[in-house]
Amino acid sequence: MAFMEKPPAGKVLLDDTVPLTAQIEASQSLHSHTEYIIRVQRGVSTENSWQIVRRYSDFDLLNNSLQISTLSLPLPPKKLIGNMEREFIAERQKGLQAYLDVITTHHILSNCELVKKFLDPNSYSVNYTEIALQHVSMFFRSEPKWEVVEPLKDIGWRIRKKYFLMKIKNQPKERLVLSWADLGPDKYLSDRDLQYAVKLLSSCSHPYIYKITFATANESSALVIRPFSEKGTLKDLIYKAKPKDPFLKKYCNPKKIQGLELQQIKTYGRQILEVLKFLHEKGFPYGHLHSANVMLDGDTCKLLDLENSLLGLPSFYRSYFSQFRKINTLEGVDVHCFGHLLYEMTYGRPPDTIPVESFPPAPSVFVVSVLESILTCEALKNGMPTVSRLLQMPLFSDVLLTNSEKPQFKIPTKLKEALKISKECIEKRLTEEQKLIHQHRRLTRAQSHHGSEEEKKKRKILARKKSKRSANESGEEHSAKYSNSNNSAGSGASSPLTSPSSPTPPSTAGASSIPPAPPPPPLPPAAPPPGSELSTEVIPARPEVSASRGALLSSIQNFQKGTLKKTQTCDYSAPRIS
């Protein structure tokens, strides 16, 4: 077969669903305009980041392209005079940062090709529509019965998946839709198993799976043809949209938000759960449930895009369930995605945040009960119900299914084993990504706590206490050292150092055995010459010193001023004049 004879080999390793964040780091003024330096990061790793330079006119061009969404985006207004002033540039930079925050956090806008090209031009510089046309043209060389009617531009959300309206030449009134897609980062089947599995899809028969007319694949991409439905998908019904309109126009800002009737919610929900259960029992991985992947055929829902998991394409809700480590299997992914779909059917719009803290009034308490079991914080932490358990809940258990078509989908044993290994690899990549996100979240939380004002105050108080404690300890240590030095200095003398006028009296130990002191003797002999050794006979001289001191005190007490003689003073301080 001549389909895609010379395509680039291998799968696309880049996961387009990983969120991009953008931070304006600086601005630089040139002669006539200002450029903004933006740091863009993919995912949580700072190593996976790069710089881009954008002018205000680039932002304005992007904003004009996004007007198809009818969203009111906060782009700062233009200014012709004074737009080079420093204060104005600083204010505009804040406004542009707010604009970037909006388009990178909006689930649909952040995944569209326009935003991706603006933030990551190196990864998204290719014209995917032209590439798809080249491959489809090569396919038609070997299959002349098909003919392209028109490209269905941007009707889907995937950047690397393109759609074309087709017809069969001998049946000109019948319309079909052809989808072409690159192989994605979760493609783990061998080329041979992939080609066999994709061709096998056209043999699948189930009342709630949309029929595939033709499917084929090679080592780099795949092509699938289905009947075109004028009624569109379940998402088109909820948003009252036209199937051929671009994705941004249909679903970003619906004119009227209104959920489905209770009976529709119950019936559609039961049908979708039944087909999920069927695929799980067959060991066929899915993981791509959302309302735009459910085709309406009268009152029956039929699942689309079974080939996505085989081709390794990432899920529409991957940026949501990759945040929660409990959702680590494709069965769990399907249940989580079903929660999103049920919310959308009930309220006519997607949930604002995940997890959902509180639910608006619903047509039935049973609807809220199912939503709480899937989308609340408790469910995401402790575990969600299985598909079989959801089918037993009151909301779906009493729904009668009238379709009697017998499901048929025969998968050979060898291919089942290959699908099992592929499923385990997909789940392993998801688990590794969740682990990185969890580690990043913990680090960010710790840094935020460490940098909070309350934590800074605590650290200041602790620093002061520690400083005071160390000062006190150093003071005590200094005092102890000073005391020890004094003790060591006086340890060689028989008594502490005293003034000569007040010698220390001797010890009174054993005073009862010593006779009374004799009257004061004459003055003691002169001190021995230097160098002579101090004999033990000097020690008894202490009482004599005490006696002489007593005599001195007695003479002071008996002193009389009247006994003093009058003296005559000769003053020689006055100058002499000769």
C-alpha cells in the first residue's frame, strides 16, 4: 500500500498536554518599541524552560486570533503617545503577565495551537494541516474510491490530529470524516502489533461504539475513516454547537449554559458505563473519555476514538488526573473522565476546579452522590468507585437498555498480551509524572511556608532568644574563668592578699589550749637580707602585729586636740620687690 510511503520514522515524544507556564522576566526599550523577555517552562522541571522575546504587537496579534473563542481576555489597551515612558512600561508588563496567566490556565486555550506557537515556536513551527494533506493524498493514490470534499479546520482540540470531510465516489451523498494523527508519546506497541490492532478496530461491533469504516497505520502515523454525523457529538448537544465549527468557537464561551434533562443524564451515563465495562473486560485500554468523544445517534451514545490509546495520544484531561496519585490506572482514568462528563451533562459546563468543593443544585440527589464519589477531594485521595460499582448506583441501576445488538470484538491472545504490556507502560509513565508533580508541590509548599511573614517573625524571635542565651552563657563562662584565675593566684599564700594596715588575724582553731598573749614586746628585729629562706620562726610574729595595732587604735581614741602646739607659718609665696 502506498499510504505514507516516506514519513519520518518513530513517534512524537513531546506530550502536548503538559501545561506551559510563562513569566515576564524583564523588558528592554529599543528605538521605537519595547520588547518583553519571557521565561516559558513546560511542566514542573525548571530545566525544561526557555526564553522568548515578544513585543506588544505580538500579543495583540495573538489576542485577535483568539477572538474566535468570544472570551473577554484581559489584554492591556493600546497607547500611541507616551508608550515609551518607564512607568507605563512597568504597568503594561503587569497587564501582559495577567494576560499570560489567563491563557495558560484556561484548559481549552492553553492546549490550542495558537497559544502553543506563541510560547514555544521551536516545537510548533510545522504546518500540520499541510503534512496531513500530503499523507492523505498519498493514501488516495492507492485508494481511488475516496475523495476529499473539504478540510474540517480545527474542529478538534489536538494539534497533531487533522480532519477532512470525505465521500465515496459511487455514493456521492454519503458523507464520511477522515482523521489523521501522528503517533504520540504513549505508543508502546511494536509497529507490527499497532498496524494489526488498528485494522482490527473496523471489526469491532458494539451498540455503544461508533462504527469505523476503514483504519490503517504505519510507523509514524495513522488514518481512520468514519461516517459523518450531522447531529454531532454529545458536547455539541450540551453547548448547542454546530459540528463543523472550530473547537474554540464551539466550546470556549457558550451563549447559554444549560444541562441535560435527568432522563438523558441517566440514559447516556448508563450507556457510556456499559461500553467502558466492555472494553475493560476485553483488556483494551481507552483513557480518552470526554463529551466530544461521544457521538449521538438518536437517543444512543456511541464512543469515538478507540484508536487514540493504540497510537499513544495523551488524554484530554491528563493535566487534571496527573495531579492525583490515586488515579494511576487507565480504569481509574476512565472513571475520573466520566466524572467530568457527568458534571458537564448536569450543569452544561465543565467544573471550574478539580477537586470540586461544593456542587450546585442538580436534578437529582443521586447525580450529586455520583459526582461526590468521583470529583471531591476525599474521593481523589481515598479512591474512586469502579465502573461496575457506578453501574450499581441508584442513578443508573434502574435504566432499561433497549438495544439488543450483541457486542463483538475478538482480540487474539498475542495481541492481548501486547496490549497489556502497552497499558502497563502507559500507567508507568503516568505514575512517574505524578511523582514529579507531587515532589514539586511539596517543595513549593515548604518554600512558601518558609518565606511567609509568620514564619519570618518566628525565626526572628528564635534568633533573638538564641542570641540572648549565648550572651548569658558567654558572660557566665567569663565570670567562671575570672573566679578560677583569682583562686589559682591565691592558692600559694597562707591567707588572702590584704592591706598592710589590716593584717588578717590568725585562725582561732585550738584557742582553748593556747595561754593568754604576753604584753607587747619590743619592736621585732630587721627583716633578713634578700635571698635568705623564710624560717618557720616568723609565724609567731602575727600576735605582735595585732598588739601593735591595738596600741595604735588606743592612741587614736585618746587623742586630744588641745594638746597640740601652735605653729607659726612663714609665707614666701608673695613676690619680692627689690
